[in-house]
Amino acid sequence: MNPRFSVVAPVFNEEALIEEFYQRVRNVMEGIGEPWELVLVNDGSRDRSPQLLDQLYAQDPEHVVVLHFSRNFGHQLAITAGSDYARGDAVTVIDSDLQDPPEVIPEFIAKWREGYEVVYGVRAEREGETWFKLFTADLFYRLIQALTDVVIPMEAGDFRLLDRKVVEVMREMHEGHRFVRAMVSWVGFRQIGVPYRRLARKAGESKYPFRKMFRLALDAITGFSFLPLKLALWCGALATVAGLIMALVLLILRLNGSMPLAGQGLTASLVLFMGGVQLLVMGILGEYLGRIYDEVRRRPLYIIREIKRQE
């Protein structure tokens, strides 16, 4: 019999927390009183996490499902794989670092029973995060809101519940550069947020440093907006107009017999300006072309080395 509820959790180097995470999820789901499963996705961990996941499966094969990736494919694809293999009518995605408390899941389920097909967590409080982390997170959301065609609620992460019909729609979306929370916003359905307090990390380190946040933002912008291409067009047009105006000004000055700007310095400035615009346009085009190249190769989104599941 398929479980009523699935909990999907990516795992990457979380040996210090994975057992506590499992126990807290188990306590919460047993309290609901309906069949459930916990799908743990090992995203190429290099610590003892794979062995600990296998131990959890051995002690609770009725509820625990373990997917071992062949290598590290990243957080977004780990979420994707877990959702693909989840069998529940409602699928909750949660990180295994315990910053998002499993005890909020019953609130998600209550909203789902009311008829909502997507229930997402809203971080009303964020404990233990530096001002730089808070600033970059706020900048990240505002940048996405300004430059893409999807509306992502502020302070909403990947901690969310998806109805089975939403999961099936998401399975039809095969893009390799994935930004799951934008994809969930794009598909629509009835959605609602549930505020909660995000806890400080107990152990380990953040899996989303500034570099990965920047990459994620770039994936969101290029995956859900043509605005950068329009920006490149306008930069090219602006550079052309500026060049024409400068040429006209220089011609007038030459005819008047005055040349206040040295020729070599002006030429160098114009070359640098035009070169910068060209490099910007080429970079934007290259980003989109790279995405197209990745998509047309049609490689699998992820590779699973081993599945542990009780049939």
C-alpha cells in the first residue's frame, strides 16, 4: 500500500544530524496516524552520512527509503529525485540540517486538507544568521522578483508540501538548471504560506554560501526571464547612440577649430567602453547558449547508484 504522506530530505555531509533528524520526523509522522515514508537522498556525501542512511533503512525499512546518487548533483536535483521517487498523496520537502523544524509539517498537512495544493514555509524569524547572510538573502529574493516572470514569496525556501498532482506536473519539467521554488510558483495551483521560526544550524556548515546563491539566482533569471537579453539589446543601442553623439560633438569641435580632448585618450576610452559593452552582451548570450546546449544533450538530470526501498 502506498503511503499517504512522503517526506523528502536531501542529505549532504550531515553525519552529525541525520539520526536526530530521522527521530524527529518519525515522532511527527507517527503522531499523524496515517501511512508515511521518509525519502532520504544522499547527494554524494563524503562523510559517514551514506553509512548512517543505510543503518536507518536497516532499522526501519517500512518507512525509510534511501537513494544514493553516483556523485554530487546538487541540492535542487536531490529535491527533484526525492520527489520523483516519493509515493505519497502529499510530499513534503525539508532539509535534513534541522534548521527547518519537522514539527511544522502537521501545519502544512492541515492546510493541505483544507484544499491547498502547495503549502510553503515562510521564515518569520531566522536564528543564528549573520547580517551578511540576511542581506544577501534579501537581495537574492528582490533580484528574483525584479528580473523574472514568476512571483516567489519573500522568505519562502524549499521547505514546502506539494500535492500529488503538483508533483506529477513537476515531473514533466525536464530542465537541467533547476530552481525548484520558482518552478513551483510557475505551475500555479492553490498556494498558501505558513510562518515558522527557522532555527540556527546545530552542526556542520551551510550548503548555500554566496557563490551558490549567486549561481542559483543566475539559474532563476535565465530560466524564467528574457530580461537579460533585452538588457543586452538596450546596452548595444545605448552604446551606438553614445558613439554617434560623440562623433557629432567631435566633428563640430573640429570644424570650430578646437579639440579639448586628446585624441589618444578619447580613443582609448571609446575602445574600453565599446569593449565592455560587447563583453557584457557576449556573456549574456553565452549564458543562454550554455543552457540551451545543456538541454539539447538530454543527459539524465541525476544518476542513482543504489536504491534501498522495501517493495
